[in-house]
Amino acid sequence: MSNSSGTFHYDKDSDGIVTLTMDMSGSANVMNDEYRELMGDAVTKLEGDEITGVIITSAKKTFFAGGDLNVLIAITPENAALALEGVEELKSQLRRLEKLGKPVVAAINGSALGGGFEIALASHRRIVLNDDGIRVGLPEATLGLLPGGGGVTRMVRLLGVQKALPLLMEGKQLRPERALQAGIVHQLVETREELLSEARAWIKANPAPVQPWDVQGAGVPDLKFGDPNSYGLLGAAPAVLRKKSHGAYPAPEKIMAAAVEGAYVDFDTALKIEGRYFVELASGQVSKNMITAFWFNLNEVNGRASSSGRRVAKLGVLGAGMMGAGIAEVSAKAGIEVVLKDVTLEAAQKGAGGLEGITPTDSDDDLAGCDLVIEAVFENRELKNKVLAAAEAQALPDAVIASNTSTLPITGLAAAVPDAGRFIGLHFFSPVPKMRLVEIIRGEQTSEETLQRALDYVRQIGKTPIVVNDSRGFYTSRTFGTYVVEAITMLSEGVAPALIENVARKAGMAVGPLAVSDEVTLSLQLKIHDQTLADDPSLVSDSPAYDLIREMVSLGRTGKAGGAGFYEYPEGGRKFLWPELTTRYVKADAGVCEQDVRDRLLFVQALETVRCLDEGVLTSVADANVGSIFGFGFAPWSGGTLQFINSYGVQAFVERADYLADTYGERFRPPASLRERDSF
């Protein structure tokens, strides 16, 4: 079973059991033309051989990695018919495999995701090595796709619509124990030897198994044609989905359609329905955006080579507030010894929360021996300078000294320590344990070794790093700030606050801009604005947003922490927009349509990203896209701020931006560099 490079090893033992070991060219088994040829040859040989059963396993570290995304991203409406033929052939091979009339066991020795788990679903028995690093499941929805190799059809018939849909629509990847509980695998074993011995034992005990969906009269467990008990599920599910996705994500909608439509027809017809929906998604723009960001860009960011070879042994965190406590928590959980310092021992103890591996303190002396110090105090330059200097004096002579500032330039803060080459920015996002991104900011004098050690620390704690150069607000805070300011500017123009918030969420933003302003606190936004004004007035726009913020703060409405902001926060109840916003600011003739609201919120962020690229703050497109999605929740369906421009079409984007500039202000005027580009 081989072609010029990869092979499926075909080993038949004296009992007639064939072990089919997938060993494709490259580091992983993936679904592509090579796979189609190898699996096709293997199934044909199995059909013509005298066998008692088949064990499918892998020679790779993973069982099977899924579809080849280089192939999938190339599917277009023009070649969709050809792509559908290829999908149908892959499904036909798996159908022949499960209808051999002999037992087929998937011996899953590594992660089986996407197409890999679809191979396993076409096996009669799924046995998994009980390794916590292994994941199984169908994550296609997270890339804007659906499982097109029979995954939707088989999962629905295996579990029923109600249990299958969350796994399919959310693209969940399950550890072996959780997969067993969910009913998508049959058995766990502790060793690789057991994996094969248990597979052989099952084959001998079950000489002629039949898949549940091939049993005479079988259907979908919880969905029967004409059964009124099914109507509640069918009526509610689309509405629940629309409320969650706002129609921005076609994949979950197509998964639901394929699942329900497929439930009312025979198995093979259901496979055809699934295939057509798959190709529709694969040839669409949203899947291309999401594959670009969540696969190619993310792999580029995570794959940066590092040469430091250093792991942090002892970390000092300055400031035990929400950010400092979060940094301490994720570091301690990664096995790093952490010292958490605040002005009082009580404050430090509160931040530490009794977590193992964190030593709370109010003394700089306890920072002795730290090879990394991260400052996470208030956005006040004088305070930061004071605590940084004191901590640096106690830490190891070659310790990396970092600031978690979200806005203050790193080059200026580096003056607090004797060796600016050892100073760097490590900008975490709130809440730290949940947010996977860390923005690493390289100051003008930051050494290459310091950067490499920072990258290694971020990986050590399991986060995703982007690297940017120094400027006020860096990339993420600077760009996200335009989103918030634009929303408040629209409010000052008379646009209804509910329209602003709803359009933002409908556009795919993680949180409405007025809600996130309250989270950040209006008073902090004002302090940052005033600090920038004092440092360099040329960096401050004359937006009316700050007059409105100043008025809100003067009314005592400083944000969520203060109990009131753009929203009201009733005790024990859900927040709601402050009714007086309408009476104070909304104008019936504001003249801003819904499309303009949407585009102003998205375009202002994309344009600021282009400026960051032009100025050298950003040095890669991947950092821009990954940073925008994971740092400030830019619409994931778009693939990030620069991929949003790509998918819109650069020249069409320029024309629309010019309209917005003519209508709403020069901040929307595209830079000259953008007019000369074809893509990013």
C-alpha cells in the first residue's frame, strides 16, 4: 500500500487480522490526494482478501490530523463541483470500509481530529490510548467548515441530534476520558501494547458487527418523522443559534441543517446532503478567513524559533490586583515559583488566594533570586518607575524586567532600570487565566536575548505570543481604543446606544463597545487620554467622545466597578443600558444608518492596524490578525483586522473608507500604502 512517498502498512497475522498502519509522507497523516490513493488501494485490497478483521492505527505521533487545509482553502465556487467529487470519493471509501462484513477497529494512539475522527467513526470499535495529551473530535466549525467525511451523519445517528449538535457546532476537542463519557469512543487502554491486543480480542469476539445506522429500521435516536415531541427541539434550536452567532457564522447553521435534513432521509442520502453543505462552506469566504487566522497565522505566531533555552524558575509579580494575581496564577500552575508583592501583606495574600506555588509578600527582599520580574501596578509612570527600580535591585543580575502596561511606551519605562536591554513589555489580557494572548513589546534598547527569553516564558505558561515594537498603546490597546472611541463618538452624534451595541455584536465583536468601556472604566480611559495629552498633544484626536466621557464621569458614572456607567448594574439582576443616554444624547435625525454604524466600528480598527504596520509597530500580518482576534475580540469570522481587508477586497475597502472619511472624518482616510496594495 504505497506510492512514491507515503504508505499504509498492510500487515496480516496468522489469525487473518490486518493491521493497517497509516504512515503518510510528512509529519502527520492528513486527508489529501495521497490519502485518497492510499486508502482507496487499502480498501480494495481488504475487499479482495481473506481476512477476519482490520485494525486501523498510525505510525505518527498523532492518529490522523484531519483535512489538508492547503487543499481546502483552495476550494472556490469555480472548482466546487470537482471538490464535491473528491469528497464523495473519500466518503465512499469509508462506507466500503464499514461495510466489509468484517470487524474494523480504530486503535487511536494519538489525537484524532476532523477527518481523522471520521475514519474512527467509520470503524465498528474505537479504542483510545488514555493519554491526557490526546484529543478526539470534530473541530471543523472552528475553521468555518463542517465535518464533510461523514462526521455529521454518523454523529447524529450515534448520539441523536440533541447530544451531537453541541459537539459538532462548537467543534469540541475531548480528552479520552471525556470522549468515553460522551459516548463517541468505546474503550480506553493504558498502553500501546494494550491498544492492539484489545483490538484483536474484540475482533475475535465480534466476527460480524454492524454499524448502528445500518441496523434494519434504525434512525436518529431523538428525531422521528411526524413525532410532535421533536418539534420543540426543531423550533427552538435555530433561534438559540441565531441569538448566539447573530448570523455571522455560516458553519453552525449548515451543520444544523445537515443534521436535521439528514435525519429524515436514509443514511447514504444524508451523506450526500452533508457533502453539499461542506463544499458550500469550503468555497465560501468565511472559512478562508478562519483557516487563514486560526491555522496558518496561528501556526506562524506559535512556531517562532527561540534560541534562549531558558525556563523561568522564579518569577516576581509586582501588584496583586486582578492582572497581577492572574499572571501569578497562570505562572504558578505552569510550575514556576512565584513571589506576589503588594504594598501590604494583606493585599498580596488576597491576590494569591491561597494558591500553591505563590508566596505573598510586602517586602522587596523576597524578590531575591527572581530571573523574571513583571510589574502589574496602576497605569501611572511614577509608580511603575518606583516599584521597577526597587525590584530590579533585588532580582538576579541578568533577570528580565518586564511591565504589563497596556499603554505606556516601554522605552520610557526602561529608564527605571540600569540596563534597558533587559527591559521588555509583557502585556496580558483580562481575565489572564482565560485569555490566551500575550503581547510582547520590544523597546528601542531591548536585547534580542531578552526578547527570546520573553517568548520562552510565554510558551512556558501556555500562552500565544505576538511581538510588536514600541509605541503608545502598542498594537492591541491602540487599535481597540479606536473601536471604543468610535462608538462613543457615534453616541455623541445622536446614534442610539442600543443600535451601537447590537450592531457591534451582530458584526461579530466579542463585546459591545459601550459595555467594554464600562468594564475598562471610563475614569481610566480619561486618565490615559489626559496622560497622553500631557506627554504629546499631537497623539490626541479632537474626538467629541472624551467630552462625553468626562461628562459621564462628572455624573459619577465611572463604569461597572463604580456601579454605574453606560449601563445600570442592578444588584442581583442583569445590566441594562442607562435610559438617560437616550434622553441626553440620542437624536431622531442622527443620520447614521445601520451599515455605516457597522462599518465605522470595523473599518476604524482595520485602518489603525494598517497604520501600525506602516509605522513598524507591527512587523507581520500574522501578529496583526492573531492579536486582533485573541487580544481584543475582533470579529473571528473575518480572520482578523488585515484579513478583513483582504476578504473585503483592498480596492473596494479603500473606496468604502474614502466614503466614510468624506462623511464622518479624516480618521477613515486610507493611508497611501493601502492604495498601492493588492493584499496582505
